[in-house]
Amino acid sequence: MVIDAREVEPGTEFVCDICIVGAGPAGITIADRLRQSGLKIVLLESGGFDPELPTQRLFRGTNDGHAYYRLDACRFRLFGGSTNRWGGWCRPLEPVDFTKRDWLPHSGWPITSDALQSYHADAAALFELSDSRFDLAAWRDRLPRPFALDGSDFESVVFQYSPETNFGEAYGPRLIASANVSVFIYANLTRIELDADSQRVGRLTVAALTGRTCSIVPKAVVLAAGGLENARLLLAAVADRPAGLGNEHNMVGRFFQEHLHVPAGHLLVRRAAGGRKFYRKASYGGVVVRGVIAPTAEARERRRLLSTSIAIETAGYNFGTPFLGWPPQVTFGPINAYRKLRFGRFAELAAAFKRNAERTSGVATRLLTWQSAQAARLRAGDVTSDEVVCSLYFRSEQAPDPDSRLTLSDRRDALGMPELRLDWRVNQVDIDAISGWLAALDGDVRAAQLGRVVPPRAGWERKIIGGPHHIGTTRMSASARSGVVDAQCRVHSVENLYVAGSSVFVTGGYANPTFTLVALALRLADTLRDRLRATTTIGRVP
């Protein structure tokens, strides 16, 4: 059932077992997992089923730190959330990413990777992947051979590509058809109230941009509104706690992390060495994969460097997501035209429209990367006909920094909610990791007689951009003093309030966060189902 919040009679109250705030990949995953549980679920989506400027403007905010995307242009406020526009990269975090690193302050999750392993198969199915395995051994016989890196500080790893599954399109229809799920559109959470003398959420106020409001009375609440918005909702929830919910120790909004995306250096590889095809995005037996190079867990610990993945690209290549970060008022017209074609009788025309737009947008980037590769060839000085120039593109982990954070600004949006202020910090430890791995790669490829690395020109770090992957702002922790949610994703100080998504990540590794956040969402759905079935006082279950 779909309920349009713009048409609900003012003052209407809806009672449910679970209210999920946000219909992106995390929220839809939880609702879909629980749709046959017998629990009554309300799924709130701020937008509708198409991009709309008035709703998108609710994401407006400011950035006082390292150069970043417009906050209203790198998130998507409509049913399906960020899966309306993503690249499909899938790989879980590595087991080492969950561990405490003595040399890295604020590292270490209160869970291990084993807690999520059993959810990988179901996550892979949601992403429409044909295989839930990511270890190289499982793929070795299906892919071209990689570089011979045995015994080095690096290994070749595999990313699978989802067919850019839009969770709203793929799983929305069965949620809407479910008797246990009410999908609210144009429904914005504006107020969270605790029960009197209680540590439990008792009531939510939901508002539409038309001015209409209604109430949700839930047994449990899940914030699944994204890595920025989850923190914003907690910080703005000052009705009962002046500092916001879960913020008794000033932890909400801190530790904002990204994956540092940057072209950095070139690899001159011997033609006779082979292996380059492994690192190209390609389809093998109907499965789209690509290989990258990553440092081994042992090398990370020994060198005390953050993790990274290194893509081996052609000399001239395109990177980034086309038009991401452009003002919504510029992009929404073409996007909606494309969507109308795609869902009408002109799907093939829509696909051609998208391909041509992406190809056109990438012309300038490919020219710049090709020129950079030629400059690297000249700097190397003695390039032979046996050497091929490849470009290196890093997607690198950030160190958790409590001063890299979100706070609320004095500006208010159309609903009266305070806007966000982002202060993204890119620190020397983050940059040193990329430089360190470049030097290590040079030594290892020379030792293996594969080739050599040409380092980037000075100032390469100024080209760093984000994923955009929003990580860490409601981090998981063993105690309330060091984070916001516990090992079950429950806000430490509120018995029935949970958070889903990459905002609960402690560290980000090098893998894109979407696969792991969906595995976490599946785990949280099972936790909620078991707790609600066990007792109505879910926060007091041992």
C-alpha cells in the first residue's frame, strides 16, 4: 500500500511495529526482509518515485572543509535512494577492516566480519549477482590471469558489478503489494519524541512539504536515511535531549569518512608480462567483473598504512560519475526525460541516450588523463617499445578523525529543519598511505620484472574527490563514550532506536560500502524480527 503524506488528514496517527525512515538500499532491504514476518511495517520516503526539485532541496547544506560535492547533488531523495544512480561496484569489506589496528586511533569494530558472512549470499541476490564469492580462487579459472604478484605486498582482487540494480524499481512493487507494509511517499521525519520518563521513542512527527503532518507510533524505529541524514536527524532530535539523541558524549556526526578517489601516478608495464586484461571491466559468462590491485593485510599492518585499491587503467580513461555534483536544477530535467523513455516504450532509445550522455561527458576527462599519461612517459625518459603506459587510479581508505564531522547550521530548510554543515578533513595520514603504496608498488613490480611506476607530479593530492561514500557519522562502538550505536546497530541511549547504513561503519576499507551496508541491514532486520517476537520491550531483551 502506498500512502501519500500530502493527502493524509492532519492529525492522523499510524501505529506500527517498525517504522523505517528512508527508502534507499538499507531501508528497502530491511522492509523487504521483514515483509512476510507478520510485523506491521511503515516505510517513510521523503520523495516520490521521480526526482523533484523541492524535495531534493531539503538536502541543502554547506561545506567548510576539503572541497566536496554540493550536498544536494550527491544524494538522491526519492524512492530507491542512492541506487537510482550508482555504478554497481560490489565487494564486502575485508576481515582485517573490522580489526583494531594499534597504530590507527579509533579503529576496530565491536563485531568481526564473521557476523556478516552468512548474509553475503542474500546480499548478492539483492544486487542480482550470480555469485556471492569474491575471493580470487573462486574466479581464477573464469578470468584472464592477473599480474604475477606472488610474494609481494600486493594481491589482485575482484569486484563484481551489479546491473546497477535500483532497489526501488526491483523491490518496491512487492513491498507495495505486501499487506504488512505501508509505503509513505513525500513523508519527512521532522520530530522524534521519547515517551515520558522513558528511554524509548514513543512518537514520530511526519510532515509533507504541503504543510500536512501526521504521527507514527512505533515499537521500533530504524533511521536508514543515509550517511549524512542519519546524523542530521539525531542531532536535530532535541525535543527531549538538548544535544540530540545518542549524542550524550558529543559523538553524533563525528568521524565522517570518504573513499579518496584520485589519479596518482602511472605504471610502465612490459608488454611481455601480460595480465593487463584482468584489470579491465568485462563480462565473463554473463557476469561483469574487474580486477584491481590491493595491499595484503600483512603488508598493511607491517607498513602501518591505510588500505587502498589501485585500478590499472588505459592511458586515457574516464573516472567519476557523469554530472554528479552538478546543480539539481540543471540535471533533473534530462534525468526525468530519460526515466520517461526508460519506463515507456522507448527503453532502447533511453539506453542510447544514457550511453551518449556519458560518452560526451567523459571526453574532457579522457583527454586530460591521456595528456597526463604522455607527460609521465616523457618524465620517465627512457621508455622502450616494450613498455605500455597504464594510468593508476586510487580508491583509498581514510583514517577515522573525530574532527571530520557534521554539525547543524543556523539555516533551516522548507520544513524548518536545520541544515547540515560538513567539515570534511583530508589528513596527511590519508595522503601518506597513497604515496607509500605507490613507492611499494614500484619496488614490487621492478622486483617481479613487470615494469616500473612513474610517480605523479607535485600537487596530485589537490585532485582528490570523494566516492561519494558517506561513512562513520553514527559509528558502531562497544560503549556510548566512543560511538553512537551498539553492535546490533541500536542507539546506545535509546532502547528502540536503530540506525542502518554506512553511517554505522567504524572504518571504510577500500571496498565500496553498498554491499556491506546491505549485509548489515539484513542482519539488523533479523535482529528486529527476533526482538519484536520475543517481547514488546525490545530494548530489554538480553
